[in-house]
Amino acid sequence: MSPTIELADQVFETGPVVMTPSCVEWALHADEWRFRIEAHAPGVFRLRCGPRTWLEPAKPTPRAQRQADMLLVRQEPVGEMECRPLESGGWRLTQGDAGLEVGGPDAGLRLSRGDQCVARVRLPVRPAGGGDAGLWTLAWTLEPDEGVYGLGESLASLDRRGVRLVSDAPADRALPLAWSPRGWGMHVNTLDRVEHDLRAEGAYAVQARGAGLDLFLFVGEPSEILNQYTALTGRAGQPNLWPMGVWLDQAPGQSVEASLQQVRSLRGQGMALDALLLADPAILGFQVDKPVFEWAADRIPDWRACAAAASALDVHLAGACIPGVLQGTPLFDEWADRGWLLCDDEGEPWVCPGTPASGGRPFGLLDLTHRDAARLWTERHLQAVEEGLDAPACQAQFDLPDGIEARGGETGAVLRTAYPHLARRALFDAVAGPRTPQEGVMLSRDLFPGVQRFAWQQGPDVDNDWDGYAATLRAALAVGNSGVAVQTHRLGNAQRPADTMTPELYLRWLAMGVFSANFSFQGLPALMPDAFDADTRALVAHWLQWRYRLLPYVAGIIDDAVRTGLPVQRSMAQAYPADADAHAWDTQYLLGPALLVAPVMRPGGATEVYLPRGDAWWDLNTGWRYEGGTRWTVRPGLDTLPVFGREGHMLCLGPAAQHTGEINSARILEEVWMFGMPEHNPVVMRNKIRVMQMQGSSYIKGLEGLRILPSEGLEVKRRGAEVRISRAR
């Protein structure tokens, strides 16, 4: 029988056996087990409990080190804390205003901010079995009106109360971070299975498997939690500028020439576009008898001519790939003998059923834990990039059966969790190449611990109706709550009936996509702008001009995400945790720090908007100022979107363009909109604009040559390179 550990055990009354400014540790069960708490960072506590041989291995194996690197980019604690005993029993650990109490009469953990308890969790740790099969149970107590956010993608409610999620079940679309607006967050640090059960009233049960428990607890505002979580687990780098331009997803069965003709048609109507994503199946793959890539000759007879034609249009190409080799080929047999493919429990190569990327043909999965196999796959894609492929797309979150094993020993839930991470890492290395800092994107829908390290996440497939439009928006906000900075949207779905896509829905969906991380047109003719009347096409061109004018701001938000971990589209619960009224408005969002966007989500035009408390808001369409904490009914036309500027902020806009190649990197800005007296430096790509306040005025450097639109009641005076904003007299 495995040992039982209760935080109320008298062992906590004897005091720690280790106490340093960053670490406190108790001995358990004749010192064969340890319970360790680290001040991992300000507001972050790391709890580890288990056998000493698990907690302090004599020499970490390469497999263990590889898995640790997949989970964390910062292993060592950087915080400090105070530890003191409590009169009621147990101990209190404090970092600034973040506190953690362990043990005591209620046998649990208590997280606090200042004098306020923000979370209680019972931690009766009783592994259900020995070794790696241990089951560790955490029982959180939730207040009746307390929301729990994060935990991956949701197409419905952003509050995850009422659901059950399994980390390694691909259909659950789970991610490891959970948090509450009350001021706590939680992350179980493992590649093994974690089950999140929020179905019971007032309770949140977490079960994690493994030989030991590794748990991170966060205290703070949601923005602080996301900051610390992504600093701990990794953040994406800044992508190139071109992926932020408009995309076109090729329709199934469509020829490349037909897609390029669609690009020419859009450009001829004044509509901007930057990238073409070629449809499944994969456009390149291994030859049948050589470890060399070849282009799909039946779809692209001459890849070089195709790449040249796209380049002549300033269009970047992306396309699907599969991390494997087709069954029934000599190369499949050769790599099976070499041990480069994932195998079943009898040592035979496991055959993955056909996928859209493989054209329905079964294939063997490359064992990406094998360094030589992973290196070869990266090198072949690097060559493809050099030949004109700007971004690979890969879906590698396979539902691998138990018993399938990698060379490194990964199997079961660990392999299901690790494999998409390994695939994405290998492809990103090919795209980013040797550049420092690494720039580039690879497209995927896969969700796994560490997904936020990669800059470009694809949105879900949804129906071509108002509910599908709402689902893609909620999905982006949900993964943003989970630490993913960028998720894109598809304007419709070429795989679903298109007769429900009305001009009104099309334009509302498009407007939301313009004010997001990014979006893509669908190449199905019924979902292209040419399928609609001339007035609708003119409005499409209008919104695309807005998209390109917004690029410096959106690029600046993504640049900020590299430093803060905050997403491009931010839910109301995340941005305004103290305003409980705001949390119900789950299709409103902040686009970066400066803009509140309230998309029209139903036909008819009229929509309600809630302006959160704590800020005043300026309507971009009318210039009127509104106090926060108020609700308004607005009726925007199809050429407008309810967008409000946050007081004290600025919006910097660039020029309209047909593609990002027309944007002068030395002059990316054209105009500045001000929302009240400027107090904050603007968010903008390559920002060199600085705001300083003095004697009731704002002094701004970096606005030379730009048009300045102050809000009502302000006046602008230029003094050389400096601009003074003051109250109008």
C-alpha cells in the first residue's frame, strides 16, 4: 500500500527540515518522502510532494530532462518568502501580499491576497497505486458565484463550471492553466493525465497521475497570473509582419491557379490580401523510397513556377504536411527496421489511420523523440522553406492508443501530450531557421502544455451561421484565458453548407475578424466576396482597409505578449476581474489595452454594450465619451463596429495597403487617435513613442509627421520633436 499524506499530519507541527529564503521542506514517512514549497516567482508557489528519489533523482535521464524542458523554461525559483508557524497549527508562507498557509485544523491549503483568503484546497494525497500510476487528488472549494476560466478551448461558456476535461483526450481541447477572478490560479506541471471536474456544486476536483505531485499556485490579478504562467512555461516570439495580413484558405479540390485568380480578383477590387493556405492533402511529403521531400505533382506540377507566380503577387504560401511516411512504401519498411516510427506493444510500427492531410491514406508516425528522425524532418522542411514554402501547417494531436510507445519510453497520456509539442517544435525550427530572435509561424490546431510558445494558433471549424460566428469568437477568448496569445478566425467554413451565410452575417463576422489577431477568407466561391452584391463587396474593401491600418497596433499587441503573456483578444473576466457585471458579456473583449470591441452577434443591427467600471470610454464612431459601469443599446451600420477607446490611451494607425509588402517599415504610422488626456505609451509595432505627464499636460515624443486627432476638449501644440497635449482654454 502506498503511503498516505495528510496536510493535517503532526509532521507539520515539528517544523521544516529545510528553510531558505526560496524553499521550505518537510520530511515525511521516515524521511523517505518530502513535501517542498518554493517561492518560484512573485505571487507563485511551487508545491512538490513525493518520494525523495522522484524529487531529487541522482542523475536526471535524457528523457526526464526532455520532458522537463517541454513543460518549463524556468526551472529554478527566483522569488523569496517568509515562513512562520501559526498559533492554530500549520505554517504561513508569505511573498509580498501573496500568502500560502499549509496544514492546520482544516487539513488544507489556503491562498490569500493581503488579508483576504482567495482559495481553499484540500490536499489529502493518497496515491492509488505505486510508481508512475499514483493518483493525486486536489479538492478546491468554490464560492457560489465564482467563475473558473482557462483550461483550454470552449465554443460555449468561458466559465468552465459544469464541465469535465481530460488533459490527453484530443476532443476535450484542454490546457493546464485554471484561474479565478477572485485572484488565484493553478497549474499541474506534468505531461501525464490530469482530470478537471467542475460538475459538482461548489467544488473543483483535480486528479493528476504520476509518481509525485508538481503543482504551481498563483496569486494575483488574471493579468498577473498569465504573466507569471507564461514566463514560467514559455512565450511565443514576435512573428513576421506578413502573417498579420489577410489570409485566403484554398477550398478543397481547388487548383492553385484558381486560388491565385481569386487573389487577383480581390486585388482588382481594392481588397487586400497577403497569404494563401493550400488545402489538404499535404502538398509535400517523403518519396516512397528516399528520405527526400517531393511536391505533390498531381496538385502542383511545377512548384517553382507556382512559388514564382505567388511571389509576383506578393502572396506568401502555406501548406499542410504530415509527420510520417505512407504505409506500403519501401521507406516505411526501411524506417520500421531503423526504429524511426512509433511502435505498438509488440514492437511493430503503429499505422495511423488516414487523415485529410494524408489524403486518407494510412501512414506510420515518425518517432520525434528520436533525435535523428526529428532532425531529418526539420531539415527537409527547412529545404521546403528555402524553395518558397513560407509556413507549414500540421495537425499532430493524434489519439494514440495506450500501448503505443516512442523510443524514449513515452507512452499513453504522456505520449499523447508530448507528440504535438515535438511536431510543432521541429517545424518551427525549420521556419525560424538560424535567425535570432527567431521569427516565423507554423499553423496548427493542436493544444498541449507549452502551446503558447508558438505564435500562430488556428481557430475551430464552425457552421456558417450566427452560432458559428459566436463560437469562433468564444474559442479565441477561451484559449486567450489559457495563455495562448494569438488565435485566428476563419470567415466561415468551406466544409459546411454556405447557404446560411447572409451578407449581414458575412460583414459582421468580417468586422470582428478585422479587430482580432487575424482571420482568413474561405476559398469556396459561395464564401468569397464575389458571391455577394456590389454594395457588400464595397463594404468588404472598407473593412480590409481598416485591417491594414490596424496592423501596427495588432503587431504591437503581439510584441507586448512576448513580454507579458497577455493575449490579443482579452475576455472581460480577464481584463476586469473586479467588475462582476462585466463577466457575463462573453462576446465583448479588449483588443489589446486600448480598445473595447463589442461585435454585433445577432441579425437586425441593434446590440447592447456594457462599458466596464474603472475606466471612461470614447466611441470611435461618434467621438462621444461614456462613463464606465453603464449599458447602452447601439445600432451600428454594416460599415461600423461598436469600438470604444479606453481613456488615457492612444490608437496609432498605419496606411491602407494591398499587402504588407507595400508598408514602409521606416514609416509604419500615419495617424494617432487620442482618448482623453494621454497617460500611457501607445501599443504599436517598433514603438518609439513615449508619454510624459507634467503640470496637467502630456508631453509626447515620437509623433513627428503624424496626423493627431485629439478627443474633444484637448488641444495640440507642436514644439520641434515634442507634442504637448493640454486642456483647451
